Amino acid sequence: MNNFIFQNATKVYFGKDCVKEYLGSLTEPYSTVLLAYGGGSAKRNGIYDEVTGILKANGKKIVEFSGIMANPTYAKVQEGAKLVREYDADMILGIGGGSVMDCCKAVSLAARYDGNIWDDFWAKPGVIGTEPVPLGVIVTVAGTGSECNGGAVITNEEKKVKTGRDYPRLNPGFALMDPTYTYSVPVKQMVSGGFDILSHIMETYFSEPNEDNVSDDIMEALMRSVIRNLRASIQNPEDYTARSNLMWDSTMAENRVIKMGKKCDFECHNMEHQLGAYTNCNHGCGLAVLHPVYYRHIYREGLPKFVRFAENVWGIARGGKSDEELALAGIDALADFIREIGLPTTLKEAGVTDKSQLKEIADSCGISAGAYKKMTHEEILEIFNECFE
Ligand code: NZQ
Ligand code: ZN
């Protein structure tokens, strides 16, 4: 294992009715709450009413920050920061998925920073001394794991860049996670979030070290859990056990635990983020298209791990197969699963329709230093072309 330091500052309150039970006391120290949410699902499924009821009963002044879009933009971050300053909000409470949570983290820092926060934080990996506005999140869809990390993935539309990094100071102070809140997530979004979880685990698993390490063992169990519980949630969206497991799988995949001692790849994320920056495509859908194709490009460089993946995650028996055949059977099983759960298999299906843009997008992608095989922009373009239709 590589050396590491581990800390996670987010306190998690997990389970049915956790919002009713804990939100009042968690917001007790604050007077004015910036209440952030997305395009309206929280109003339709009753979560908004439940939350505002608790805040009002506890005498909080509420400042509304609504309409946070999927793939939140830097302009939206500035809008939220302005509201925090204007109303002197002393706390931010986000209700939603990765987009709301990421936007809230970004706002929490931007509201307190005097300089150009894009240039000083997103454009370069420097340290920002500013203390962010205290943040709590209420998770309504499983996927990104943003509730327990410091990632704030933001799209700068002008610069055509979608980026973020795990900045520990941006971990929410608390995360309320009631699996029943995810019952109303449309199946398409549920499977997209589910694939994002799987992707976070795979992007970490398929990297050095290859020798015995506890992170890889945990990840195999997590991947089996995501696959099993995603299938069960499709069968019955109100299966509490399946939804709970999926929700915690999502946190476990991105709360740093599995990354300890690992190099991490995340090249598919680099590619998907730039596809998102240019086309606003859905994160999980873009990832689903890219992964099998990317893995067929890199499996030879990470052969022993791809063999383990086939055997320990998909339960494929070796039979008379060579290592290479077994590795490819594992990648085929992943591709079959993507089709089975109804995710797109081409970029066109994922909403990336203009082939002439692909070179520019490929050239804009970051190159991972932790991957089994270091990509070039030419090879990324090859992958995009193979994925296109
Ligand atoms: O906007 P509303 O109306 O609320 O609807 C949302 C949205 O349309 C809907 N939704 C959420 N909870 C619901 C619900 N609909 C019904 N019932 C509920 N309970 O779901 C849709 C998608 O929400 P969004 O937050 O965009 O999805 P997700 O959680 O997948 O977040 C995606 C964003 O997170 C970033 C992605 O790049 C993308 O911008 N990521 C953040 C990461 C992090 N911070 O660690 C890591 C990831 O790799 C990822 O990059
Ligand atoms: Zn992701």
C-alpha cells in the first residue's frame, strides 16, 4: 500500500426519519439558512415541506436558492454566493443530489472569498485560506457520494471546463441520509447514479497497487453490493433494504476510505467531465458509455486486476480460459450489465450528437497519472470515436 493520511469531517445521520429526528438540533446554532435545491423534485415529493416545516418551527429565517441544474454552472455558484452575502446567511442547507451538494460547497467557499475564486480554486490546485460557510446536506439521490467528500464539480460554461477536486475543507459538516427520500427518483436517474457509484469504485480498483491490499477487497464487496442492490431497486423502487445499501454504497465509494493506499485512475471521469462541459450530458450515462470501451484499451496493462474483476465481481469461472480471455469476459459482463439496466451504450444515445466536436473535447481532457495505461489525447479521441454510435 502507498502511504496515506485519513480523515473525514462529515458527520452522517443515516436512516428512515433521520431528518425529522436531527435537523432541528443540527441547525440550532444558526439563524439564517440558505436553503438550496434543484429543479423542483423536492417540492413534488414532499421533502421541501418537511424540511421547511422543521426550519420554521425552529425559528430560522429561510433564504431560497432554487433551480440548481444538473451539472451546476459557475454562474449559478455566483448567484448563490451573492444571496449568502446579501442576506447574511450563516448556514447553507442543500437538498438534492451531487449537483445541489457540489453547488452548495462551491457557494460556501465563493461567498467568503474576495478574489477570483475560479482562477484561484478551480483552475489551479492551490490552498484557499478562507473558512467556508457551514454546510449541511440532505441527500435525495444515491450516486456521487458528494455528501462525504470535499468535491465541488462545477462547469465553467465560458471556459468549457467541468472540474472539481476533493478539498477536505469543503466536506459538509453533516449529511442526513434517509433512503426513503430516494424512492421518488426516476429509474433513469437511479441507474445513472448507480453506475456512477460503480464507476467510482472501478476507477479506484483498476490502479496500483496490485498486491494484496484491503482497499481492493472492500471494493470487490462494494461492487457486488451495487450490482445486486441496483437490480433489486429496479424490481421494487421502494425496497428499503436495497435503497439503503445503494445509498451507503454511494457514500463508501467516495468518502476516501477505498482510495487509501491506491493510486486511482479516474480517466473516464476526466473524459466524461469534458463531454459534460461541452454537451451537458448526464454524468452516469456518459460514464456508462465510456467504461467498457476504455477498459478494452487498458486491460492488458492491468491484466491481473481485470482477471480478479471477472472472477470476484462477476463470478465468472476460469474454465479453460486464458488470463486475457477471462479479463475480456469480465469487461463483457460489465457491458451486458449496462445494457440490462437500460443505460446508453453510445455517446449519441447519451446526447453527444456532434461528432465534429470530439477532437476538441478529447484535447481538453485531463490525463490521469494513476491509470494502468497513460492516455494520450489521440487515444482518447479513438475511444470517443469508438463510442460514438
Ligand atoms: O433538480 P431536481 O428537480 O431536484 O431533480 C433531480 C435531477 O433532475 C433529480 N432528483 C434528485 N433527487 C430526487 C430527484 N428526483 C426525484 N426524487 C428525488 N428524490 O435527479 C436529477 C439529477 O440530480 P443530480 O444532482 O444532477 O444527480 P447526481 O447526484 O448524479 O449529481 C451529478 C453531478 O455531480 C457531479 C457530476 O459531475 C454532476 O455534476 N459529481 C460530483 C462528485 C463529487 N462531488 O464527489 C463526484 C462525481 O464523480 C461527479 O462528478
Ligand atoms: Zn462520478
